[in-house]
Amino acid sequence: MSRTIESILAEPRFESIREQWLIEEIPEVIGREDLLRVHSADYVEGLYDIRLEQRLMEAYELIDSEGNYNRYNPANAQKPLSGMRDDILKVLSGSYLAVNTAVSKGFCYYLGGVMHHGHPDFGHGFCPVNDVAAAAAKARAEGLADVIWIIDTDAHRGDGTADIFSSTPEIKTLSIHMANGWPLDGKKYLGNGQLNPAWIPGDVDIPIEKGADEYYIPRLLEGLETLEKSGLPDLAIVVAGVDPFEKDELPSSAPLALTKEQLLSRDQAVYQFLEKRNIKSAWLAAGGYGSSSWEIHSGFLKWVLDQRLS
């Protein structure tokens, strides 16, 4: 994310007023009680006892289906795996800071966060917990917002967030994502007949088939209009996925291949939709893999800063 900031600061009109838009310190404000709002008590306790390393290895896929280490060897580790918990909580603190700042300023963009695959009682997809859900729930608990929209534009479906808020009518979830591929590559129903948690429906789900990129933005706008029919929120949290980018280097996001221009138009469309309705918005930078992802963040942020600081 440093390349994004460097790119913005390289332009004198932004560098000269950096104190007006750049927040460099993130206070650590997320703790166990915040996790308990969106995760089960047993799962959270396992993040604070001897089960922590197992939780992390499962979420980060550091062990395979046969129980062997994958991309990880504790004998070669420079630090204990358990030390990651504090790093994870700091990421969550950044997501909440973005929400808090958006409530007071109208808009905030956090170059971090988005562990939207964290479910109530398990983590997967490199998401041991769910910072999007934790930030939204904390905002409601503290009276910062009551009705919240979560608009997820990551290439991979926001399955954990949909699961966590499936019974919370005040928090509406929209996910526009690949119609096929992870996390929807497993069976829809488990062996016991229960719905696979990855398939638990959100309020608005927009699957995009491979090769249908031209319909992405129109369908996203239709989805936002569908959300609007239930009433406007006090706050929107936008999971600003960059992995639909045609230059993204993650193989599992290949079915979506939007151009840089299309992604900028997408983010501008979401921003303008919310601004037109005076909806405060916190944006969390999500799903961008490879050497070009920073270009998408910086392009949108330069445009936004010109809008808000002119």
C-alpha cells in the first residue's frame, strides 16, 4: 500500500495538504469483546488459548487436508505464529478507525483490512476473523450508526459477512463476485444436509459469469437500487476489491477481467450513488494481488481527493 501513498504524495497538490487527508497512526481499539459481537464465544476463546496456532494454520491454509505443513515450517520460523494475533487486531482497529472517521467526516478510505471470509465459528481464505463485520457491529454498539450497508466488490464472494449478518436486518449485505470459483467451488449442501456456509445468501448477491464484464457495472447499480428499496442506511462500508482487475496475478480471480478504466468507473459509480443520497461511506481496500493493484487504489483516491478537497 505504500506505493499508493507514494503515488499520491508525488503530486504537489496533494503533498502540500497531506495533513488534511492522510492518517498515519492507527490506535489499537479492537479487543476480545469486539470479536464476540460477530464470532462465537468458543471460536474467540480459541484465539486466546492454546488453539490459536491451529486456528491460524487453518485460516491461512498452512496445513493441507492430510495435516501436513503447507508453505510453513515452524522449524524455520523467525517468530512464533501466535504473534500474528496482535497484528490481526491492529488490522481490525484500522477498519474500525475508517468507520469512525467516515461517520465524522463523511468519507474514509483504509488501505488495509478486509477479512470478509471470516465466519462466526471458523476462518478460511486467509481470514481468521472478520474485520468488516467487527467494525460494523462495533459502530452499531457504540451508536455511531444503526442501519448499515456492506457493499462488497471483491472478486470472491463475501461469504463470511453474509453468514454473520444473515439474521441482522439492520445490516444489509451486497456482494458482486465471480459466479464460479472459490469460495463457491464446494458443494452447496454439506453431507448432513445443511447449507454450505459459503452459500448462505446475503441481501443482494450478484454473480458475474466469466466473459460478462461489460454487465458488471450495470448489474452493480441495479443491486444498489435494490438495496435502496429497503430504505437508506446511516453508513455504507465498501469492500473495494481490486482483484477483478485484468492484471491481477491471483489465479483464482481470473474469471473477472475488468480494465483499469472499468474499475475506476465502478468505484466512481458507487461513490456517486452514495454521495447523491448523503450516505457516509468507509472504504476498505480489498483483494488486489500483484505489482499493478496499487494503480487502482491510487487512481480512485486521486479522483476522490479532487472531489472532496477542491
